[in-house]
Amino acid sequence: MPLDVIMPALGMAQDTGLIVAWLKQPGEAVSAGDVLFEVETDKATMEVEAAGDGYLTHVSAAAGDAVPVGQVIAKISESPEAADSAPAPAAVSDGAASQEANAAAPLPEGQIVIMPTLGMAQDTGLLVAWLQEPGAAVAQDDILFEVETDKSTVEVPAGFDGYLAAVLAEAGEDVPVGQTIAIISEAKPDAPLVRSAQASAPAADAPKPAAGTKATPAAAKAAAAPKAAKLAAVSDHGRILASPKARRLALEQGLDLARLAEIGHPQPYHVADLELLRGLPAKGATAAGSAGPASLRLTATVEDAGFDAFARWTSEQGQTDSAALLAGFAAASLGRAARVSVESLGQTQCYQAPTGRLGQVAVCQDADQDLPPSPDLLVRDLRWSRLTSVQLGGESTPTLTLIQASTGIELTLEAAAGQLSPAEAVALVSNFADRLAQPLRHLL
């Protein structure tokens, strides 16, 4: 008898789960304990395992769908032939008609919600997930959806009281800034409207964006392009679009997501795409126009580093951001005020760091983060990972990587030709190592 695969409840207050990716294909043999798919809630991304042996059939929900808890989304059958007779996927949102039927329907009256501008140079935002169901009552401070830019993932509130009468973009879509993605009405809708951003962009009856919102080249491109399951292989500005978990795992495993873009694999990338990335052959010659192999690679080991104890002490003094400490050490080691980006646990933060007091290290403002486009130095803190060495090659910015070694912390500086002189590189690594070993010297 076939086993039902249902959307699990992963939290006490969870109503739905967002399917991030299927790791097994319809008709594929599975064993008990095999990971079938990844599901994301408002708190975490989890892997869901098969409850028995058989073949995956009757898959009725796709990656990017928000599925109610307890709904059957697939079966584990005794034969793969059952997949051929699988029923058509059921609609996920209660009361919402299919997108094909909604495509020609007029938009409801109400307050419009647009894709916000979260950075000075942002043209689009990747809609990660809707946190409210179509037709649901919302308050102005309720979190409506999550959007990811090249710098961060941000929760966006509804902004109005009412009912979510129209959802005009799907999770996983890259939506132009200023485009209407939702409508909040005063009255509860009989049948909430659900459309993709591609279908919504050219609608003649769409409400106009707020005054002052400008159309972007990306908006025109989206209006003319056919709907696709994934985005184009490379975004308009060359940035890599990937889920937070995929970014974290790629960083832990030393994988370069840009390799997927180079071979034309469509974005956004999810954990399932990392398997393809691992199977790519070792990169030989560097593509023309890239930074090229690192002309400088220096390493140093700091035995019995006192940085963790120093960070705890500064936390007691009111400085709780350990990444800001690393940025301050880096600028002082360079011997000049610098813009330093610190990458840790899959998140990157830019700091404006002077050569003096650590208390003067400040987070870059939006305007600072766009001009110039890259920092003077990237500090990649991988002390929490299982990596034992690193050699990633030259990047657009000199990169100083920290890895936890058996005797302390191992530092690796990689810089492409012309980014740092040999003397600057030696001074940077030596001074930074000294500060990690004896952090109090920075206060002298």
C-alpha cells in the first residue's frame, strides 16, 4: 500500500511550509531515511526523509510552493509506473483559483504593496517566501514576505491593515523594484487573486506604483520574458542569487557558486544545485577578464590565540559585535583607514574601520556600500567550519581567511596581481596574526 508523504509540522505555530527543493525525482527509487525534499519555515530549513522503501510518485507540489501542514504532496509506491498516473498538482492556497484562470481577472481595489528598495544600487529583489496566506487578515506591522538582495535577507511588513486580496509574485521570483506584488483590501475577498510576477507585470489594469517610482530596465525585461521555473543564468548585475542555506553550505564546503553561473545553470540556486557544483571538473585556465590566479598567497598560524577571550571581554564593555573587532584589527594591520567586509556564518557585513580605537569601527551606510563597489579587504571567518586549509584563488578583493587549526588559528591571505604589494601583504598578515595572538596590544 502506498505511503503518503505529507508536509510535516516543524514548529508549534506553523501553518505552512515552503518547499525549497526536491532531492528525489518522480519515479526514482528511495529507501527509508533518504532525504526527499527540503522545507523552509519562518525559523529554519529542514530536510524531510522518506518513511519507507519504494518509488517516489504522485508529486503534487513543486519547489517554491507554500503547502499547508498535513497536506499530502507525494506518495511512496511499490512501482515507478504509478508516477505516470499521478494526478494533476492540487492548488496550494485555499480559495485561490489557478493562475491560468487568474491571469485575465481584474485586480481588486485596495492598497498596493510594491517590491521595496533596500539598497542604493538595487534594481530587483528575490522574493524568498510569503509569510501570510492569500485572503488572510493582516495588520500593518505583520511580516508579509521576505526579500533577499545581494547584501541581506529582510522581512517586509504589510504596511496596512486589511486582507491580503492579491498575491502578484511567487516565492523564488526576482521582482523589479517598484513593481506591485500584493494588494491589501478593506473587505475580505471571496477569492484571493494569485499570480506570478511575470504574469502581473504587463497587466493593463495593474495599479500604478507610488509617485516617484521609476521603471527599471529589469522591469521591462521581466514584462517581455516568458514565465520560467527558474531565473536567468546570470542576473542583470552579475550577482549570484541563492538561498541562505545554499550560500552557507557552499561557504562551509569551499564551493564557488559562480561556477554554476559560468556553465549557464539557472538561478536562484538551492541546496540541490550543490551536487552539480561538486561534480564540476577542477577549474583549469581562468576565464578571460577575471581576476586570475592569486599572485600572492601567504599563510600564518597563531598558536593559543586569545581572540575569543578578548571578544568576551569587549562584550562586557558594550562591544558585542566580534566581526567589528576583526574589521578593526584588519584596518590597523593595513596601516590605514579602510572599508572591510567580514563574512561569517553565510552573512557579510561591511565596516568603515579607522586605524585607531575599536569603538570607532562603524557599519557602512547604504551610500557607502555602493561607492566604491568593493571593500579594501574581505575577512572570511571560517573558524566555525570543518575546513583545514583554503586556496580559492584571486578574487576582486584581497581576502584574509581564518580557519580553526589544532594549535590555534590559521590565516591565509590571497590577493590577485596588483591588489597588494609584497610588502603590504607581509605586513598585513604579520600584524593581524600578532593582534589575534595578543589582542590587548591593539589598545596600546
